[in-house]
Amino acid sequence: MDKTGLVPASGVAPDGIALIELTDSGLYCRAGDFHVDPWRPVANAVITHAHADHARAGSARYLAAAPGCSLLRHRLPGAAVEPVDYGEPRRFGPVTVSLHPAGHVLGSAQVRIEHGGEVWVVSGDFKRQADPTCAPFEVVPADVFITEATFALPVYRWPDTATVAQEVADWWADNARRGVASVLFCYALGKAQRLLAELAPHLDGRPVFTHGAVESINAVYREAGVTLPDTRRVGDGEQDYREALVLAPPGAGGSSWMRRFGEAATGFASGWMLLRGNRRRRGYDRGFVVSDHADWPGLIDTVEATGAARVLTTHGQSDLLARYLAERGVAAAAVATEFEGEGDATLQ
Amino acid sequence: MRRFSELYQALDATTSTNAKVAAMADFFRGAPPADGAWAVHFLAGRRLKRLVGGARLRRMLVEASDYPEWLVLACYAEVGDLAETVSLLLEPAGADGAALPTLGELVEQVLLPLADCDEAEQGRRVVDWWRRLDRRERFLFTKLLTGALRVGVSQLLVARALAAAFDLPRSVIQQRLMGDWQPSPAFFEALTRPDDGSVEISRPYPFFLASPLDRPTGSLGAPGQWLAEWKWDGIRAQLVRRRGQTFLWSRGEELITPRFPEVEALAERLPDGTVIDGELVGWRDGVLPFAALQRRLGRKRVGPKLLAEVPVRLLAYDCLEIGGRDIRGSAQAVRRATLEDLARRLDGGTDAAGGPLTLSPLIDFTDWDALAAERARARELGVEGLMLKRGDAAYEAGRRRGGWWKWKVDPYAIDAVLIYAQAGHGRRASLFTDYTFAVPDEHGELKPIAKAYSGLTDAEIRELDRWIRRHTLERFGPVRSVPAQQVFEIAFEGIAESSRHKSGLSLRFPRIVRWRRDADAASVDTLADVRRLLTAGRPDPVAAAEDS
Ligand SMILES: [Zn+2]
Ligand SMILES: [Zn+2]
């Protein structure tokens, strides 16, 4: 039995080799000679999205969905990035590759790989909830579906985003009444922009203050045509933060950067905040449940919708998801990738 | 139960003591008596007797969910709490529109009757309720079914909330919460009825708390404006004598009269309408070490042997009420004179130590240097240092700066509350011996201020270990969080600003001086108090530098 789970029982490519195999560098398509989200430098890298565990520097050529190319260039300065529109086919030798929206962050893509009438789809990171800052997930029929499994436990069901935005707004209002700043920690790429867009109806013309790491990504989003509410970089000019809402990456917590706010209420926006134990453990005053990954129903529905006869799982709870699918009659196995999902730097 | 479920959410969403008290007060104000009674029951940490075991509940959950057992157990392992797993795992309830029971109805008509059902019927009923409730209510339902709420409030905070909700003195509520009670509507009505004064003859006054001396004595003004006393190593207490009855209160506003029969006996000779503030100490021809007094603590009833070995006295240093008149507004010197006058009248001019009132003596001094020399003797005398009381100071409620200073031998010592514990190493690996202590900031939020490992006796460590295990709120890895209830006096060698600490301060060589069972978490030092020590420096060298 092949440990990687990539040698298929069915769905063998015409020349007898699995269409995608796991090498030291990552997911590799030998027939087309390219990698998907390689974690070592390679000749041809097809990139699902610009998060650090999926887009690494050093490869010779990168292919990415057009809306995400500016983000990718921002993250990997000097990289040779070739944009391709969603749905537009590209040839790698005998293999046809196309990218399809994954709904994860701006320009995030699933990779559809077709060879000799067989279709594999690599989901990358994805979510099924609506997100005003990126194109919605598209179901792509597949023979083999390689899915993420970051939150693959049935306790994970995301609340409605508008409800969470209202919770953030109420929390902010409460803190403002007490005269303390509300510092909301979130990932700088994707989560921060989604939060800004979701909070827009609650702002009443007030700017949101941002950490530099967030603000530089905001600029890339705006250039790509995404509408975000008015933001101001913390530290630009004299500011009174006592009634402010501030978005900052988790790493800024506890740093000297925080000092300027004096007494501040802190919150963290993440899928992990669904669990009370995580909310306590992290030491933030409040946790808000917002994730850019699929929740349990999202994962199960998606796997079903692709019609895939085989499913390979990556990230987080990949073993559990594979076992659950296998018990339901789907040929499923976990793949040991180096992707980290929302767990990165979240919980040590 | 919806309101109580919302209260739980509010308590869970904040670490601020003040916010918790406000949320509870809100709840109590609008609560029917039966709900109020059960809320007091659960919030004060009481629980229902175990109705359904954990293993049985897990089986019910597997049955109720559409998932294989291994997946349900994986969820439980991920979440770490069965009630929370139940609340998250089951399908969100459809709004069936049926009215929910009140908290009282839920407990009395749904939960308690489960005790009379067989397992199958229990399973049917519990799963049926799980399906009817939404996530939050399902969580609360299951929590009540499995045990205590553990939401980080103490009976003392509940008393504060009730006091605020019904505009009653906290001590009245505390007194009414004492002893045996059943969570009935009648109990709640009695608990919250207006204070007509007549029945509250036991009521003490809020204690006036001294602040650590944070400035050179030279800056306090003329020595003649100040009274100095020893700072006794004992237990702060108020002795109330009214209408022929005696009530002895600890600083935690706990009624401790039965534990000190000898003090009660002596107090019988006090005139009605007298309230004395002082320190309980072990006493035989003088003050016994605190370790001796400790043998008397933690025992509700003392046997004749211990009573003979460690007799206890109240060393009186203030008089708050005389002839039924509240004299807290009078000057310190006047109250002292009243106290001395009372002692003289009672023992007819004989040695004060033989009478019912043993006075904490004043220390004569004419200049600050002389007083500093006295203070240097504190250790050999077995006292903690000196108290400085301004002659014209009124007896304030709580911690007010300026009137009373504690000038301890330990340059730095604070009262802080235990919030986390961790197992030790080596010989103590099986016991929780590494502690984290906190003090409240200006919003009442607890900020960790020190970690300490040493200073308790083995017996105390074992006792605290048991308390920690019984009161664990959360586990994260090896660390457990506990309700902020146990107060400790922490001494340390130095203090500095630190951006790496949540409190903004780091303490050098902190150690536990003592477990302050007499104190409650509401009266610990504040972060502002501790911060002031930054600028104060060690009182001694500063004073010396000024003199040179
Ligand atoms: Zn990602
Ligand atoms: Zn990922």
C-alpha cells in the first residue's frame, strides 16, 4: 500500500502513473512537469493562493489566477508570475490546467488538472461562505479531489458572517463607551480585508485603524479593484485611539506596538475561536468566529458536489476526514503535506 | 432559562469582575423568585446531585448525533468539555416556537425528575431537550445536568450583585447567604427583602484598608500628626456587640464567631452598641507566632485541647461604634481615645490585657528616625512592621490612600489573588505548586503580576492542591485556571517596568509570605497600588538619602 495515498486504485493516468504524486517538493504532476504549491523551489509552480504555506519563494516560474497575481508579487517580490484568468485552460505538455475560484482570499484558486480524460482537482484552501472580497467558490466536477481538512470535525459550523460582524460592532461600541481602543487581531492577508468589508455597514463614516502589515495588503486589494472602507495606518499622524477599532496581525499582540493604545480591549477573529477553551487559552478578551476555511458541512457538501470517486485530504484533520469518507464508501486517504491551514501560528 | 443562558454568555465573555457583577445584578433584578433562587444556587458554585453520569451522557450524544462513535469522541477530545461538545455537535435546533421553561421550571420539572427515571427514559428525555434547545441553551442545560457552572464567580461576587440589584449592604446579603438554605422562592424573597435595620444587628462596617507606604516618612509631615502601631501578623476582624449578641466578622465578611469562643466570651462584657476593629492573634502572655494561629484557622469548631494551646485574642485598635452611634467620621485620635476610655471603664483601671479589651499599643515616637529604629525591631518582635495612622483621619470604607499606611519590614509586599496553577517538578510533580497571582487593573480586570513557587508549608500545598483540583475552570496543557478567590500575600525584592508582562510590571524574586484566608479577592491590592511602588523605591534608603 502506498503511504502517500496518491497511487490510485482507479483513476490511473494513461501511462500507468498517478496524475499527481507526492515528492519532497510537494504535489507533483509528472505528466505536465509542474508542482502545485511546492514547498521547495521547482521549475514550474502552480499556486493556489498567496498565503505563506502555499506560496513559497525560489521557483523559476509561477502560474496563478489573475486576480491574485498582485498579492503574489507583493509576497514574493521579483518572482516571475504569469497570470491566468479563472477557467482559462493552459497546456503543460499533454496536461490541461485551469484555475477556478476557491473563495478563500482574493485570487485564490482550485487547480483543475486534466489528462487523458481524467480530472484531478486540488482545492487549495477554500470556503463556501460568501466573502465580498473575493470570487465565490465554484464546484468543479472531478474524478479525484484533493481537499483541505483544516476544520474537518462536525463541531465546526460557522455562524452567519453578518451576525459575527454585528458582534464585533457591539463589542467595539461597548469598549468605545469605556474609552478604550478595540484591537481586533486577525490574519493580515484575507481575513482583515474580509472583516473590513463585512464591517462596512457598521462604520458610519468612521475610519478603521490598521497595523502596517494589514494596510499594505489593503493597498493591494484596492489596486485589484476590491472596495474596502476607509482605513488609516496606526502611527500616521497624531491620533486618539480611545474609541478606535484597530485591526492588527496576531504577532503585534504583546509587542511594544501595542503600547500606544494604553488600556485596550483585545479580540481575535478566527475559526478556532468557536471553542471556548481556545478563547480562554489565547488570553484575548473576546473571540469572534470567522474563518476563511470550509466548515464541516462545507467540506462534506463540497466533496459530494464534485462527484469525486476518490478523495485525498490535506491540512489539519486530514486523517479524520479520510476515515469518515471511507466509511461512507468514498475511496479516501490522507496526504502528508506541509500545508498549515488556519492553524499556522494560531495555537502553539 | 433563556435569560440565565444569556447571563452565562455574558459572564463567560468577560474577565472583568465589575462587568460580571453588573450582568448578574441585571439578571437578579428581573428574575422571578424561583429563578433567582436557583441562579444563586448555581452561581455560588453549588450543583445538583449527579443525575446522569458522564459516560451515559456520551452514549446519549452518540445516539443523538448522526456520527460514528469514534468521530463523536474525536470531537469531545478536540473540544475538551462534554456540554460544549453537545452544544456544538448536534444540528442547530429548528425554531419550534414552543415557550421555554424558566430556570426554576427547568430544574424542578425537567432536571430533578430525571433522578426517578431508568436509563432509557433518561436518554429519551435528555435527547428530546437537546433537540428543542438552541446551542447556548443546550450548553447550559447539559452543564446543569453534569455539575457546576464554573463560570468564574464566587459567592462573594454573587453577594455583590444581589446587593447592587436590591440596594442592600453587601454584608446583609452575605449574612443572609450564610448557613443552610434551600433554593426556594421564599429563600430568594427573604434574601432580597429590604433592610429594615432591625434584624441586621450583626452588621459590620466595611473595613478601612491601609495602603503600602509609597513615600519617604519625611514627606508625611510632623510626626506628632501620626499614630503608630505594630502591624500584627494575625487576622483582621470586626467585633460587633449589639442587643446582647456578639458577632465576629473577618475581612472577607465571613461570620467567624463560633470559631473563637474565647473572644465571644470576653465580648459579653462589652456594652451594647459597640463595634471594635482589630486583629485576631494567638495570645499567651503576648502574641504567639502566626503559625500557631494557623492551627486555629480552617476549623469551624475547635476542641478544648487546641483552645488551651492557642488561645486567641482580639487586639483592638479602633472603635467604630459606641453607644449605638456610628463614629467612623470622627478623627482617628478621637476614636483611639474612645477606645482607650472604653477599655479603662471595663477593667476598672487594671492591666488592659486582663480585661475584655486588649489594646494594640501605640508606639511613642518623636521623630521619624526613632520610628524607623522601632520598625527595625519588627522581625524580632514577630510583627510585620508598622501601621501609620493620621491623627485626623476618618475611618473610610475600603482602600483609601492617605489615612492609613502599612509600613512593612518587607520592602515590597502585596496581596494578590491566585489565578493559575501548574504542577511542580521532581518530588512535587504530582502537586500544583507553581502559582500565578494577579491584581485588578482600574477596570477590575485581573492582570497576572507574579509567579511564585515557594513559601507555603507542605500541608498548605496539599490543601491548595486539592482546592485547585476541585475548582479548576480550564485546563490548558499543564496549567489550570481557578476562580479568583484565594488571596496570598506576596513579597518581592524589586520591581521594574516590563513590556513583556501583561501587567506592565515585573517583580524580582516574588515569594509567598502567607495564604490570606481572611481576605477576599475584592480587597487585594490594585495594579495602581503596585505601580506606585515603582516610584516609591525602598522606603528605607529613600528616607536615609533624604536625611543625609
Ligand atoms: Zn490559505
Ligand atoms: Zn493552507
